[in-house]
Amino acid sequence: MSAYSVRPTPGDSSWFTRDRFGMFIHFGIYSMPARHEWVKSNEKITEEKYDKYFKYFDPDLYDPKDWARQAKAAGMKYAVLTTKHHDGFCLFDSKYTDYKATNTPCGRDLVREYVEAFRAEGLHVGLYYSLIDWHHPDFTLDVYHPRRDDENAFELNKGRDMKKYTEYLHNQVTELMTNYGKIDILWLDFSYPWMNGKGDKAWMRGKDKDDWEAEKLLAHVRELQPGILIDDRAGVEADMTTPEQVAITDWPRHKVTGERLLWETCQTFSGSWGYARDEMSWKSPEMLIRMLINTVSYGGNLLMNVGPTARGCLDSRTEAALKAFAEWMKYNSRSIYGCTMADPGFTAPPDCRFTQSQDGKRLYLHMFAYPFHTILLPGMAGKVDYAQFLNDGSEVRFSDGVMQYITDLEDEKLEGDPLVLYLPTVKPDHIVPVIELFLK
């Protein structure tokens, strides 16, 4: 069994730590300007101007069945869809607002279609809901609000009542938790108590758990959806911590107890979550595969984002990135599913990563840099019964503590009792080759 214990969670994490890989989907009317999902705040767009996107929103190529098929082919086992992002626009048919997809030319409950499509492919279903809402008339101005720099910002803020907005927030989350069947993950996003205005705008404070009445909200969600996993961005402890757009180099721990946490990192193919037509900083296939391996090697999950176009389809760059995952996962997914951080006694060589099956019986060596002829695994002599390349099941010969030369030279005794793996000169045709080690 795995040597690592994780801080217990109220939600059911058994499937989550097995599946390891999911799809994040950022979709909304911000796909129309195609300049990042924060475009309304970044460009300080007025309601009148932003309403143009509401007026013409019509994703005629929206086909979540196709998204689900591509996610499954890429090896993803679950998905999380933005039901409402910070601009306040809802993809679902909420009875608490007119600002929703059913009131646009689209005229459809896009969340319902997503839920049904992904369930049909056997994928776990997650929903994202923004705690922030730049459209709602009672959401108070702060340092992220599009109207923050208006000359009359203070006057605009007068009369706004966060209590009324919080009631709206709770009502909409209740809709999401009751109208779409079993939901496996709820992503709430996000709290920012550290952000405050300066000078004559010092009143523009950030928002946190008290603004959302987070304890009450999470308790209600768990009543409606027993077993659901909830992220930690409402400002209170939940099931999982969610580092974003960073390279994790160790297993995240609880700040007080030091316990390892259930965790998931969310990442993008490019520099934007929502569709960004002119964004050019797309990650290479090699970087994407390494990101997945690195995440699992530290006991976490990878939630990889796609940003569909305004017409509702995945663009060619996104599809190409998904295919890179599909090609690698087809043959190497056994080193990802049901795997975690390797036991403390196993140290990966330079430019390599270990993952280990949770039953402890198999160790997977991922070679980021392919070596010439041999690779040494320190301290592992006598611990391996059999070795093979995962992509084709071909045997990898090895020796314990001795370097065996195919010459007339004597065998060389090595220090530290390493396991010596003998590799073919030509690298297997996979971005990152994997060797499966069956442990004694």
C-alpha cells in the first residue's frame, strides 16, 4: 500500500485519487471578445458595451458530446464546467436572473447538455461557480470590479447590499446542486481578502468567507450532495487545495497540522482560461506530458483547461494538445491512474520522475531525458523482480549492484547498490518513455 496518508476529507475522494486527470472548461460570453475571461475587468468595460456579447451570444456549434469524447480519448476521467464566471453570465436556466444563456439567441440550458453528455461517456461531472459577480447590482465594488476607477465609484457603491448578493449566490448554488442530478465536484472561485484599495479608494476591500457565508454554504451543499468534493477557494477548509498555474515541487501540506492534503492543480494550454484568439504562448506536447507526470509524482491531480470558441467548439490548437495527451495516455496511462508519489525509499535519477501504484506493487520510471545505454536507480538493488517498457511490454534487462559490460572488461561493482537498467540505444517513440518495475 502507499506509504502516504492524506488529511481526511468530508467528500468521497476514492475515485478522485484513482482518476488523476480531468478537463476544466471555461466557456461564456467572454469567448466572443476572445481576449481572456477577465476581459470585462481588464479593459474596464461598461455594462452597456458588454451587453453586446449577451445580445449576440449564439454558440451554434456547441456540442458537449464532442467535448466529452475528446476528453475521454485524452485520458481524462472527469470535467469541471464554468456555470457562471466573474462576469455573472449564467450558462444554466436560473430562476434568479435574466442574465443567462436561455435569454440569448442561444436559448438553451448549456449546463444540462454538458452534464448529460459527460455522464454518457462515463466521466465524473463537476461544476464551477464564481463567487464574484460583476453584473449583479448588489455586488460591491472592489479592486477587481470593472467600475473600480470610475470617478463616481464611491457613489456607484452606495446602496449595494452584499447580503442580498450572498442570498442570490446561495440560491444559485442550490439550483446547481438540485437540478442536475449527482454532482461529483463543486469548484467555488475565489476569495481575495488580501486585496484592498489605496488612498481615496481604501474602502474597496477584498472579499472572503464572511462575504460568501461560506460555512453555511458548504454545509448546505453537503446536505444536497453527500460525498461531493469541494475546493478551498471559498475561504474555508474544504476537501482539496487547488494551486493554479504553478509548478508543484512537493506535496502540499496543511499549514497547521502538517498533514498531506488532497490536491489538484489547474493549468492552461496557453496563457488564458477563456478562448483567446491571439494568445500565442501555447505549451508544447512535451511540456504537457511532463506536467501530468510531475503532478502525479507528488500525489496530485491535473485539471487541464480548454477554452471553447464563441461558436462552442474546440479550436485546432486545443484539439492538437488533447491529441498529444491521447497518444501518450493510450500506452502509458497505467503509470497515472491509481498512482501516487513513490515511497520515500525510492529516489528517481536526474531528469526522471517516479510514480507508484497505490497498492505499492509497481513503480513507474518516467524518463524526461533519455539516457545512453544504462540508467542507475540508487539503492534499488534486489528490490525489482521484473522490468519492462510500458508502451509495448518489452523486457528491460537489469543487474543488481553490478555494471555488466558487453566487452572483455570485468564487471564493475557499483557503490550504493543501485539497480542498473540496460536500455536500447534508440529511444521508444513516445514523448516520455516509461519503464514499469514490478517490485518484489
